[in-house]
Amino acid sequence: MITLLIFAGHETTSNLIATGSMILFDHPEQLQLLKNDLSLVPSAVEELLRFNGPSTSVGPRFAKEDVEIGGKKIKKGDMVLVMVKAANRDEEVFTDSEDLDVNREIGHHLAFGHGVHTCLGAPLARVEGDIAFTTLLKRFPDLRLNVPKESVEWQFTLSTQGIDSLPVAF
């Protein structure tokens, strides 16, 4: 359990900071909004988590009863894989879900899971994200990607994604 907590807390937060920075580099108008108003950082962290957070899916779940979703019948006991990325882009929940909006007011996203499966470290991860992005933007206002976007190497697993390294200039 301790190993899981340390790994989950370090790996996902590191990925949030690197991936979030890359997303902001890809959306310079949103990055400029943050630079102009650091009070937006907490909502930006939530939006970065929703838009492209470090967790791609959660562990398997099992249907408690027969159900039909999108025309597909799922029987009681069937294994279901929840794709967090798809849920966080649901147009019925998030208007213009394919757009990054650091001003977006988010009631709830699934980047930290839900219910009894909510991430134990979610409050700490939010604070770490707020501190990291506020500090980066204060100390390095000219922070920018220092390599072509295409050369940034990503790592993907079934449950997470991240960036191997993010060369920046400031």
C-alpha cells in the first residue's frame, strides 16, 4: 500500500505538471490568460486534469446488474473498463469539451475517480498542481517549449500517460 501511495502520488503529479505545461504550450492564448491572472491557476489545474490528465483509465469494474449502454448489452458480472479520458470529454457534461478553457467552472471530472474509488491523494495533487503552475509562471514568465512539438516523447500505458522529458527555455 505504501509503495502504491508513493508511486501514485509522485508519478501522476509529475505527469500532471509536464503534460499540463505541454498542453498550455499548445494553447498559447490560455497560457497568456494564466500569466495575466494567476488566480485562475486552481481552475486551470482542474481543466488540465479534465482535458488530458495523467490517468487514462481506472481498474476493471464489474456490472452489478444487466444494463444497456449505447446499444451494447452488459450482463451482470461482466468486466467493464472505464475510460476516464472519454468521460471527461462528454459533451453532455462539459460544453465544448474538446476545447481547453482555463476559466471553465468544473463541478466534477473523473480525473481522480469517483465514489469509493476517489483518489486518496486528490487534495494533495490539487495543491501541488496549484503551487507548481503558480511558481513556474511567476519565476519563468517566458517559459516555452525548446524543441519541436513533434520531438516530445510520450509514454502510454493502459492506465496512465506522461512525457519522458520536456525541454523548455525561459
